Amino acid sequence: MLTKNFRVYKLYISFTAIIWFLLAIISVVLKIKLGHDKIGNYLIFENVFWNTVHQTNLYFVNPASNLGSYLYGPLFSIVIAPFAIFSINMGAFFWGLANAAFLFFAIRKLPVSYKNQNIILLFSAVEMMTSVQNMQINCLIAGLIIFAFIFVQKEKDFWATLFIAIGFLVKIYGIVGITFILFSRHKLKFTLSFGFWLIVLFCLPMLISSPSFILHSYSEWYYTLISKDTANTFSDMQNISVMGMVRHIFKMKNLNLFIALPAAVFYALPFLRTSQLKNLEFKLSYLALALIGVVIFSSSAESPTYIIAVTGVGIWYIVQDQKQWPVILLLITTFLLTSLSSTDFFSQFIKLNYVRPYALKALPCFIVWVVLVYQLLRKDFSVVKNV
């Protein structure tokens, strides 16, 4: 028993864990110290709970307010509820820390070696800071997708679909986990469980509001997303995606569908390799593909969203059985151009004149995505060493 407890202690209380949570705490505290006008995202999130309780339009933007618009589903009112009961500063602190912790434990549960878990965590740490500092929910979304994968791997489909449904009803992105059904040995149970959770979670906010208000809110959410997608097309701070990159570099418009459809096809093609579906390395590679693709093919992608994609890049790296110089070079390029470009450690001249105007933050992740597609279609994962 003592040996087992020591192993658990070592797993969660380690140098990597200290670095991860120290960076998260520093990011949150420094942001909060700047004042309430700098934590607008958290104020929006906190208001969602109270607006749901008081049945006030979740998606109405007050022109007199400096706060932006709310873009997530009504279910988020339940997710944010435990934080909304605190003072603004305490709630914001716990919110940022909880997001970092959720992703940390998701990565720690991945079926890979302790060393490789540390590589993923350390590689993702800068993007985690960016997301947490912006009070965003992207660490939570990345964790939900990873936990869905983990529970499918453990043949606990009922709980896997819970994470998928939460991710979907909060920020759409989580629906990417539905593809994990092809790794499931209990596809009927997976399907029925997903339907069950969709119904339960769809109705859950009605407990603190009313059925009519929540039904109306889902309708409002749909129209808000449509409107936001149109606005994102012409934004430099949003649409940091493959579509945004192509639009800015080649001055071409209205290409979203022409890029997204081929990408969807390449998501489906790996599942034709039925002989590979049982290999853990194949599954991890597909998890990486899903995490990266859900960001780089989204017109809503912004800088804090890239914690999802960069975590996928980290998983791609640890699956590589031969880490030759092209692999290492691509990893370094991703760290420099994707992660560091959002910080003050990066050249402001390059950031303002090249990275931001041309959405180049998406470029390294897109290259990794292309490599993953090739590997998933061509590589024999049965001869890959264990990770």
C-alpha cells in the first residue's frame, strides 16, 4: 500500500506538476491584478450563471458594456456555477486554476509512459498559460476530448460519452470525440449513452431556470454562432486557421467549405484501415489529429484556442518511434511560431507584420496535421514501439 501511495504521489507531485501549476497561478494572479476590465471573459462567464437564474438573454450584447458577446451553450451556466458564487477575484482565480488542473489530470491519465506525459505537459505549458490568462475554457475542452478518448480505451463508454456531450453542448468542439466510437467495442452502448447524456445535459440548466428560457437560449445560441462565423472571416484576431491563413496570404475569400470538406474526408479515411484500429499508437495518432484539426479548421480559432492543438502536437511527437531531425525541427517550429508568438518573448516586429496578419500561428500545426494524415493512411502501427 505504501509503495502504491508513493507512486501516486510521484505521479501528481513532481517537477512537471510544480512548473505547470506555478505557471497557471502566476498567469491568473497577474491577470487579476490588472483589474476587472482585464478579465472580461470571466465576467461574461460569471454573468451566464446569474442571467440563466434570472432568465435574462444570454446572448444580448449591451452596447454600453466593454464586455464581448457570450458564445457558448446554456449548459455552461451549470459548469460556471461553482465559481460564480465567489467574489469576482476569487472566482476568476479558481476558474483559471481549475482549467489548468483539468487538462493536467487528463494528460496524466493518457495510456503513455510517465516520461511522455511530462513531455506533453511541458510542451503545452506556454499555451496553457495563454488560455488561462485569457480566462478561456479551452483547457477544459481539450481535457474533455482527452478524457473521452481515455474512457473509450478503458471500455467505459457510458462515461466517455458524458465528456463528449459536455464538450458539444458547451463549445461545439467537443463533438469531435464522437469519432472515438470507431475505437469502441460497444458501439450500441456508446450510441445509446451519448443520446442519454445529450437529453440529460440539454435539460440540466432548466433546474436553475425554466424549460422555455433554455429552449429559447439554444435557438439564440445557434443564430449567435452563425453571426459570429461570418464576422470571424474578416478578423485578424479570430480565424487563426488554415482558412484564415489562405485568405490572408493568397487574398482568396469564401474558401471555408472548399477547405473543410477535404479535411473531413481525410478524417474519415484512416478508419478504412480496420487492421490498424486496435493499435494504441494508431488511436493516439488519431486523437492528436482530432485535437489539432478541431482548431486549425475552425473560423472561431483564436490564440488561446491553441492549447487544444498544441496538446495534439505533443501527443503526435511522443508517438513517433524515430525522433529524427525533421520531427524535432517541426516540434521546435511549433513551439516557436505557435506557442511563443503569443508571448512577449517573441519578436514584436515579426508578430505584428507577419504572424498575426497572415495567421501563421496555424502553419506548424497544419504541417503536423498533414504528417499525421499521411502516417494514419500509410504507416504500419503494429511495428511501432510502445509509448
